Amino acid sequence: MANSYTYILIHYVFSTKNREKLITAPLQKRLWSYMGGIARENNMKALAIGGIEDHVHLLISLSVTISISKAIQSSLQD
């Protein structure tokens, strides 16, 4: 199809095991950068990454070449 446009945004949230407060303020900046790097390596754009001590929120934009399940799997396994 000529001139087709696809824009896939995914917001997902995951927590630490047993919702333990493991993500301290000093760790957050490094963790967010690391997650952004994982997104870039897998042809995704991390539009927003954040959270608090016991969970993380990610808003990513997917290319049409990757499925949603593969995107989530790639983000969590690296």
C-alpha cells in the first residue's frame, strides 16, 4: 500500500520480585540509560522510561519489523 503509516506505541510496567524496593535513586539514572540502550539495539525507540523503587514504566515505539511479544522479550532478556 502506498503512503501507509504505522505507529505502534507500547506502555508496559514490570516490578521487582516481590515488589522489593531495589531501584534506589542512585541506580535509577544508570538503569534508565541501560534500558534505553537495549531499546536502541533492538530497533525500538524508548520515548519514556521511569518508575520508583519497586517498578518500572517503559513507553516504546516499535518498528513494523518486530512483534510486540518479541519487543517485550528483547527488553527483558538483555
